[in-house]
Amino acid sequence: MDIEIDELIIEEDRPSHIARHNVTVSEVAEVVKGDYVFIQENIIVGC
């Protein structure tokens, strides 16, 4: 599935929330506009 984002709107209170995750607004914008790879991990416990 492809998703296209034309505009990223970040509300006034979001930069402080984003910063709590050790991420900047610029980094969020970079991920949104760039290519990415999603890797799903399966964790097996008690082998």
C-alpha cells in the first residue's frame, strides 16, 4: 500500500511531545518525505 502525504501540519503542542521521544520535528519531516523500509520483527519466547 502506498501513502502520499502532500502536507505535514504539526500543531503547536506537538514539538514538545515529539521531543520526549528524542526526535526532532525536522527528523519527522525527513521520514515523511523520504523513502523508508518497515521491518516487522517476530519475537519468540521460550524456545
